[in-house]
Amino acid sequence: MRLTPYLRNLSTKIDYFSKFTPSSLTIKTLIDFGMNSITLAFVLTYRSFIGINGDINQSYQFLRVELPVRWSHMLKEMDHLPPKLLEMPSFKLVKSWFHQSFQDILNFENVDPNFNTLRKFTEALLTIRQRHVDVVPTMAQGYIELEKTRQVNLYEKNQIQYFYDRFFMNRIGIRMLIYQHTLLFGDEVPEHPQQAGIIDPNCDVVKIAKNAYDNAKFLCDQVYMQSPELEIICHNAKDHDDVPIKIVYIPSHLYHILFELLKNSMRAVVEHHDKNGVKCAPLQLLIVKGAEDITIQLRDQGGGISRSNIAHLFHYMYTTAPKTIISKSSNAQSTPMAGLGYGLPISRLYARYFHGNLVISSIEGYGTYAYVYLKLTAEQELLCLIVNANSVCNALKSIFVKMRLTRFLFQQQPLLAALVDHYAQYAPSSLTLKRIIEFAREGDAKQSYLFLRNELPVRLASMMKEMMHLPPRLLEMPSVRVVKGWYDSSLTDVHNFKDLASSDDVVQKFTETLQNIRKRHTTVVETLAQGYMEFFDAGPVQEYEESQIQYFLNRFYLSRISIRLLIYQHTMCFGDEVPLHPTHVGFIDPNCHVYSIVMDAFENAKFLCDGYYLKAPEISLKLVNASQPNEPIQIPYVPSHLYHIMFELFKNSMRATVELSEKLKSDDPLPPVQVHVVKAKEDLTIRISDRGGGIPRSKADKIFRYMYSTAPRPVSLTDSQHSGPVPLAGFGYGLPISRL
């Protein structure tokens, strides 16, 4: 009963502080403060000679408010977790730690700073720091306890994932502030004399990497009695290769990230090579300093991860190793090699804290590539605040209102509009490559006719319906009107067969109609791109309009791919056209020879590159069939789709490689474009890498946006089609459509 008034008062204070927004700090601010600070030990030693230093006072005044504000946000968000999780013993323990820490700092709320107060405040922070050491494993234990009581449903998993991301991100910020104060004003000494508290203005990336490797190697040797070696390659593109790669950063954050990645890679390599009975392949660490980022690439030959599992890597408590039982007595000496499941998610939060990132890609059957991006400029910390739901809803509502307005401005013929409404109410049929191949082998033209005369109008109508959600100004552009006219005509053409019997003459006419539609829609992509150019030239494009267009084009082109596949399949199986290869089943090759497609795309891209630059890089190709060793790599696929993807990627890599060589005025031979093709149980993976200078991370986010290009934009698509060869780059829709 005595606890009730205490908890009520604490709850009132949490409500009060949660109304404030945490201060967003930059690394520069923390460094400047650290460089100008005098330690508390120095002040106490010479207090008879000097007064209280302003920096110590500033830190005290700031943290006694800032820490309760941040903790209150974290405690408030806990209320949104599944009630059953809140009842778990480990979770209750964590919550009690935060309540106690909140109260400890609250005790200084109205206390003026003096020497004793400052000492007690620093001691309180040291106590809090020690109290919160095991927050992460204890939270993980809470989740395990919940799983033991009952099955956690998908909604709850997403809820917990969302909370954990925000909770641990805010925890990083709080621990950073506490460490900064205790290192500057406590008795602890930073690891290096040049450090400004927890931050190193000249953090040596290679040194941190070697330290992380040595400790991960020691752990791996203990568990497996062996470990892979590490090869480090450095390239300083910003300064000079002779200049060490350094960054303003928090060494412990970088160490945590690299240690986790190296630990995972070592385990994968040792277990994979034990299985195959061969010597461990070395890990390769590439560290590159560019204009905006330092990029660290770690690659291993540990067998890779299937694409179906890649999506789970950053889920808390997901692990490919046996689950580890978390002991309360666990310490650094007993750190498990794997099995807790929170290493990668928290490593990514560390990377993202100052606007970097951690990305994992993998080649199933071969190995995994991890990319750590560190922003060179001292950016603001990334804060996760409690967002006012009403403000988000109002913002979204305003966008949707503008989208609805387009319906009144979108003019259609009454009969055609009714036709679109009729067909759009049905869902398109879901098809697989297997079903399409089986139908082509066992079906006939009449069956295909009966299916497509209903299926195509449904798909066309869905696309036309979505056009209504485009910005009204874009719909008025001449090129967009042309595309809309094509779809109007095609829908009408197919609808005309709705009630016709499947006689030989009707089926023949239907096939001819599909051939005409196919020709009519040949330049849809280019014409829509021209419409976007017209829209862009007509006036400034609002951000919400650009988002609308991006969303629409992704759905539009994906639907277009499926419609063209169905039309091609019918016309090639039941028309006069002959497939490119006798083994093809219509549009599809049941045994698509990947090597042939890759080389065909490379040769054509090389021919185009030679035409523009009078030189082109060669190819370095490596093939690995992990599922059927010594067999050629073949899959059931649409050859033209694979060709389109590879041609686009080769074209981009060649252009980047040649232009960088010309920029550097290098007489050395062009480095080859490296291609790695691996077939495993689930996926075929093709990795293309070049030495074309790379792309800054700020631009990498844009490469899948329509009409974004690093090349000069063509004056007009119409002009470019009649003024010589196809441009090597500049349209901006190649990569987005290749991804589709």
C-alpha cells in the first residue's frame, strides 16, 4: 500500500516529462562540449583556486531534464505492448530499472549545483549505467518467457518488433549521454587521450576492425577450435590511398557492429566448410572512404542465406543457431557465439543512430555480403519520438482528398467508363510459371481464348482505374493522353469478343487482335516517360505528387508485364510466330540457359558502349551450381525478362567504369565487370560488381525512382528515337522496370 502514492507520483511525473520533445544532438555538439570541458576531478582538486566550471554545470542542468524526458517516452511506449508481455518477470524487472533510474534523476530536479551535488549526480549516473547493462538480454529473456506461455501471433510480433526498434534506439542515445558525462566529469579515463568523452574525433576504422576481428577470432577458436583469416583492403577515394581512413565516431558503436558481423561470418564459414570438408576460406573486409560515406563491406564464403530468410535477419529473437538460455550470471567471458537473435537488429540501430545503415545481401549457396555505411558528416542523432496519430492521419487525409479530386477531372466516355467499372470489380487470376507452361503444352487455342477474353479486360480495367489517382495535371499531358487512348482501344477490342463463340474464325481474329494490341503497346514505357517530362517541364512537382506517380508507375508497369506475358504466350503458342528456340514453350524457356543470356546481354551492352566511348570493359564471370555441381545453370524463366535485367545492369556498370577512367585520366586497362552466378536450393543469384566509383548513399535511395538518372536527360524521347542509336543512359526508367 505504501508503494501506491509513490507510483502515482511517479506516473504523474512521467506524464509531465513525456509532453516534452527530446533534444536532438549532433556528434559535433558533443565533441565541442567535450573538448571545452574540465573534469570534475580537476575542479574538486583545485576548488580552492577556481569556481565551478560552466561546462560541468551545463551538463548537470541539461541531463537532469533531458534524461527524464527520454525515459518518459520509453516508458509511455511500453503501454502499447501486448499485455501478456508486460506481465513477464524479465519485462517487469526492466521496467522497474527504468522507474528507479527515473526517480534517481528526479531527486536532482530542484537541487542547485554545488561540488557535492555534482559528485552525487555523477555517481548516480554511474549507478544507472551499471543497472542498465543487462537491459538487452533481459528484454530478450522476456520475449522467450512470453513464447513459453503461448504462441505469439503475427500482429503481436510486429507490435513487439516496432517497439523494440524504437526502445533500443532511444536506449543507445541515453547511454551515449550518460557515458559522455561520466567519462568527462568522473574518474574514468577515455581509452585514448584524444577522445572527447565517448567520441573519438579521429576514429581509426582499420584499428577498430582489427580489434573486433581478434576478439571474434578468439571466441570462434574457443567454440570451433578453428577460425577463418581476415583480408583487409582499404581505398581512400576522398583523400588519398596513403591517408589512413578515419572518421568522427563513437569507437564502441563501430566495434559492436563489426564484432557482430565478424562473429556471424566466422560461424557461417566454419560450419559450411566443416560440412564440405575443406579449409576455411578467408573473410574479406573492404573499407572505402568516399565523398559522403565510409563504406565497410564484409564478405564471406559461408554458404549464404536463402532469400526467404533474409527478411527475418533483423527480427528480434530470430536466429539460425540454437536458442541460447540467458543466464543472469552471464558476462563477457561467457558470450555465446550465436543464438540470442538480437545481435544484427541492434547492430543496425547503432549504424543508423547517426544516419548510417547496415545492409545484408546474400548469394545462397556461396556466401553473404554485409555493408556498413557511416556518414562522414557529424549528423544529428536519430530520435524515435511518440508520434501524434492525429497529425499523421490529417496529413494522409489531405493527400487522399487531393487524389479523389482527380476522379472529377478524369474524363471518360460514358460507355467506356461503365465498362471499366464492370471489369475492375473482379480480381485478376493468379498464375505461376508452372501453370503457364503446363497450359501451353496441354491446352489449346480455344481454351486460351475463353480465358483471355475475360482475364485481359479485368487486368486492363484495373490499370485504367488506377490512372484516376494520378495528379490531374499529369493526366492532361499529351503523352499520357496517348497512352490512355491506347488502353481505351485495347479494352474495347477485347471486350468485343465477350459473347462470341470459340469458333476457329473467332479465335483467329482474337489472336490477330492480340498481335495488334501488342504492337500498339510497344512504346508505352517511353511514352509515359515522355509524359512525365512534359509534366515536370510544365511546373514544379510537389512531393506528394511524386510519391503518387512512383506508386502508380510501379503497379502499372508490373501489371503491364503480366499482360504482355499473357498476350505473348497466346500469340506465340497459337499464332504464326515461331519461338526463338525450339525448346521454348511459347514465351517461356523451361530450361533457360543463364550463361547464354548473361553473355548475350553483355555483348550487346559492350557493342553499345564501344559505339559511345570507343572502349568498354571486359567481363569476369564465375558460375557456381551449388544445387547440382558440374551441371549447367538452368531455370524455367522468361529469357527476354532476364536479358532486359542483365542488359540494363551491364549498360550502367560499363558507363560508370569508362567515365571514371576518363575522369581519372588513367591509361590502365579498364577493370572488368565482375559477374557471379550461383544456383542454390531456393534461388538463383546473380551479383554484378564494377569499379566505376560507386554511388553516394544519398543517391542510392533514388536509383529506383522513375526519371531519376545520373546521365544528362534526353531533350525528347520522340527525338531520341529518330536521331541515331539508342542512348546509353538518361531516361531513368531502366532500373525501376528491371526490378519489376
